[in-house]
Amino acid sequence: MSDFDNDFQIDWERERRTGIPEAVLCAFKSAAQIEAILKAAGEADRRLLFTRLEPSVFASLGEESRAALANYDPVSRTAWCGGTPAEPSIRPGIGIVAAGTSDLPVATEAARTLEFLGFQSPVIADVGVAGLWRLMRRLDDIRSYRVVIAVAGMEGALFSVLAGLTDAPVIAVPASVGYGVSAGGMAALHSALASCAPGILTVNIDNGFGAAVAAVKMINKM
């Protein structure tokens, strides 16, 4: 028995209650704790999503654990065990829009979470409003989605622009991209919360996982 067996209790019933399966936040967990959780998932024959798994921590895992998390993505810092949903179960309808290339780690976290949950989720990147023509060129594609996840740092203007141009709900994800008054994502967060464009739902800074979960819950009720 592992020394860490008493450190965690996996909520295997969460999907039955909420429609969203359990996920593991790896930040602040040791490699040994992550390996113990991964072992428990394997013994239960269950799929499990791991978020905020830093490359250095992943590299410190044992060979067997790294093999179980072979789909690890260092950009989004996500991985899962137990395989990916079969192709026929992959559902469309949710799109992700990222203002800049620097927002891709958060946007990719959302996309990977959606993939784990069985949703196809294209990422339209580098369409920030500083070059509005880039966004307008992709507007028809964006309007085809039933739910839009928008990721932006700096002043977060993308949220209001998208909500004013599309009829889909917009989930704003402020990104901690910027400097000066934009540092840490606070300016983008305030912009999302203070937007005059209706139909914006705002999640916490850098919370691509939370945005993906919100999108799935919304689309499942449509």
C-alpha cells in the first residue's frame, strides 16, 4: 500500500451527479502523489484527466506512469489515462477563439479538456482585435459554433467584440498575458466582468478547464 493512499479520495460518482467526470489538479502535488492517483485509476479501470501537470513533474514520474500518460501535452500541461472517446462519440458545437499566440496554453487546456469529454473543439488563434481584420476573416467560422470560448489577455477587448457579433453564448477566459496594468490577467478579467455586451459568462484567470466544463454543461442542455 502506498504512503499516499490516504491523501486522496477520488470522486468516481461525480460524472453521475454532474455529467462531468473527476479531474485531478496536479499543481502542488508531488510526483509520488500523482503516481498513487494514477495507480488507483488504473485499478478501477477509469478514465482520469490530469491538469496543470508541469513538464518537470511529468519528467520525474516513473516510466510506467509516463507510459500511462503518453498523450501528455506540455503546452496545456494536461494528460489523461484510460484512452480517448471513440470517434463516433466526438461531438461538434464548441469553438475556441484565442486573441494571441501567447494565449494558446490556456486555449489548449480548454481544447484538451473538451477532447477528454468527447467534444471536437477547433482553436482559432491569433485573431485579437488589434488587427480586427484577422477576426472578421474568421467570423463565419466562429458564428457556426453553438458555444464560443474566448481567451484573451492584455485589455481583453476580444470578449465584448465577439459577444457583439455572434448569437452564441461567449465564455470569457481572461489570460495572465500582459504587463504593467495588464499583468496577471486582472485587466482582462475586469474587462470581461464590466463588458456592456450581453451574453458573456466569465471564468477565473487562466481557467481553460473551467471554461470547457461550463461549455459542455451549456451545450448538453441545449
